Amino acid sequence: MFKSIQQRLLLRYPLLWNTKIVPLGALLLALNLCFFILGFAINGISFEDTHRNFFDFDATLVLLSIVISLLVLILWLVNYFKNNLLKSFYPTTKYHVFKEWGLIFLLCFGLTSPIFWYNLGKETRYRSYFSREELEKRCATLRAGSFFVDGSYTYHETDEAVVVEEALVADTVEVDSVETNIEAQNYFMYRGKKYKKTSLLNKNVNSYTIFDEKSDSLAIEKLKLWLVTQQKDSLKKLFTDYLKIVKEHQLEANINADEWLTLINDYPLFEKSHTIGPRLTNDEYYPTMYNNQTVVRDTIDRYIARDKTGTEQEFYKYYVPEKHLNFNYDRMADAHEDPDINLETLIIPVYFALGLSLLILSFRVTSGRSWLIGLIAVIILNIVLGICSVIISSSYTYGIGYCIVFVIVSVLFFNTVGQNRTKGYSGVVLNLFLWLLPGVIPIFYLLIHSYLTLQYNAINSVNLHNLKHYKYAQWMENHVFEINWMNIFLLSLVLFFIGKKIRLWRGIAEA
């Protein structure tokens, strides 16, 4: 089938025939589809997991995709470079070079994007478990439940400077007064009452990316209100819903909703609430870890025993599988709210494809000798600019040098085309022009951002947000994504017009 298609393309569309766009496009489409299916198939969520596995299969697939892409690239280039319409002076249209680059770019994108499609398949699998609405509901339940599970406490700022100052002038202040102030730091106020910082009311929650800080704060406030007003029905319903999720995923908890409520409800101070573990085991037990007098071992809600391997572990007497649920629901929440695969990460394979396509196009329109000399020239240029940057110790050196070289190269190339001179070393110049072109806008971005940063850093101002230079720098940082896509669009536009010049350049005598 492909053979007959290629024969028709040879007669009607020689450019499509020469680039092998049909057979190679079909192969790359199948390759990327396989990686997407693979990402979807092997990345199911196991609720037995509490962390990423040590053996990361994703790294293996990255290596595999690189090997496959390199093999396909080599086989394609061998066939692609057999016939060159430009070097054979075959009649072409004025936009032939741009069209050829466009086809090369599409094929290069197919070569550089298998991992992108693999990760897209993985995140699609994560999103397939629950709709966003259902996931928000479940995460809200798990977030609230984590408040009553062993975890961190809220930090309350205190006026420590005052306490230190009072301690320094202890000769004029009663010692009891200083101790009272220090002791006060161990408490916080809530609704007009004083509670210890180790009280259950001071607990944090395990948040999810699907919620913002304000939502977390409101959720914590609601849970505190339930406790101090003793809304036991609401608490019991929360624990029941939490344990339903536990049961649905076939996980284990050794308490029920009534027991959970009884264990944590040390009204009114909540200082002696029992500790509910986030899983059965806490950590490997080392007797020396409790030698420090500030670390006291909990003998009420924890016990020491040996696990199946004979290792001494610290176990919780009461536990729910919070670590299992938090780890896996966090992955699902990330896939919905903050996916790794989006238009911002798409820029990575696009830039790789852009660079590779320009390398291939430059070899296509010039010669192997010019291409190799150009490559050596680029390496030397970067070494020289790097050395100059170190010697001058300026953040502008590399960027300014890059722009100067690009201007010189552009003038030399257009001068050769405009005056219809012999080519000479203009093939090397053309290669340099094509390779330096994608970096012009990023270099300008770095130069402008460096200038703005130096300007507002030079001003000794506490309120940076009111400085003009700071605002501009922040705007640039917040729009890196748009600037990168603008760079690709403008580069394509330049190649659209430069393609005609390259075609004219090909008709100039060699010497």
C-alpha cells in the first residue's frame, strides 16, 4: 500500500515523496499512540502504595524512546538525503524551502514526543477514576479526616523578641515574669480560650492541590467549631464517610466511626486526645532515639514489636490508612488541577523538534563541509563568549556577544544574496544564521530581565512592589510561557520569508 502511495506522490507531489511523510508519519503516529496506550495501561493506581517505587519505570521508558527515535531518525535520514531537489536544481516553488522545513519539523516532533504522549496517557488514567466533582468531594472528606490523624501542628507566631529582651534585662524584671512569658508561648488563643499548642484544636490537615489555602483554612475552622461546640453527629458522619472510602479501596483500619470519635473527643481542652496513626507502622525503632530528654516515647498509643522481617518497629494502637489515601488521591488531584502535561510542557518536545529540524534543513540546503565548519564555529563561539563572560563578570556579556554575531551573520548572508556574488563561505554563514535564529528572542528576554533585576536590586527599598522595574520583571517572569510560544511563531514567520532567499541563494555560483 505504501509503495503505491509513494509512486503517486512521486508523480504529483515530489516533496511529500522525498520527505517520506506518509510511511514515516504513519510509523510515528503508531509509535506515539503506543506510548500513550502504554502510559494509560501500566499506570493504574494501587492504593497499597504510600510512595513512589524505588524502581522508576518511567526512566526506562525515556531511554527506550530515545533509542527508538534515534534508530528511526537514522533510517529516515539515510533515505531522505538520497534525493535533494534543491541540490539537483529541480524546479521548485518560491515557498518550497518553508514547506520542506514544515514537513521536517512535523516529523521531528513525532520523533521527540513519545514521552509526552506516555505521560499524557498516565495522567489521563489518573483522571479517569473520578470526575472532578466526585474527586473534590472525596478529597474534602479525606482532608477533614486527616485533622484527626497523627501529623503536624499549626505554627503560631509569637513576639519572641519581647521575651528575649525581657530575659536580657532580667536584673530589672522578675524571673517569674520571664518564665511566665516563655510559658505563654506554649499556648494559643481560640474563641477567647487558651489551649496548648499540642491540643487537637491546633492540628493541620493534609491538603490537596485541588483546594487553595483559603479553602483549607475554612475547613480547619469548621472542624474546630465542631469540636468546641460538640457537634458529635457531624464528626461521626465525617468519620463514617472517611471509613467508607477506606473500605471501597479495600484498605484496613482498626477502628470504626464511634471508636474514632471517642478516642479524639477529649472535651474541652483536647490535650489528651488519643493519637490515630496514618498507617499501622510508624517507623523503625531505635532505642537511642529517645535518649534525648526532649523526645518522649508515646507508650499509650504506640507500642514496639517486630514486623514480619524481624525488624523492631513502632506500631500505632489505633490507625487508619491515611498515608495510602493521601498519596494516591494527591496524584489524582494533581492530574486534574495541576497536570504535568499541558501547553507549557509541550514546549519541550516542540523546541527539541525545532532545533533538530533546523539542523536537518541546514544540512539539506548547504553541504556537509559547510555544515561541519558551521558546527565547529558555533562551538568555538560559545567557548569564547563563555570565557569573556567569566573575565568581564557581567550577566550581559554572553547575550550582547550573541546578538552582535547574529547581526554580522545576517548582514553577510543577505549581502551575498542581494548582490548575487559567488557563494564562497556563505554556506557556513547560512548555517550559523539558521542555528542562532531560535535563540534571539530568549537572549533578548534574558538581557532585559537582567537589566530590570539589577535596577530594582540597586534601590534600597522595602516595598519592591511599587517599583516600576520590579513590576516589569515580574510581568516577564509570569509570561515566560507566552514568550516561548511567540518565539516559535515568529521563527516560523521568519523562515516563511527567508525560505525564498535560501532558494535564491541555492542558484548562486559556487565560486
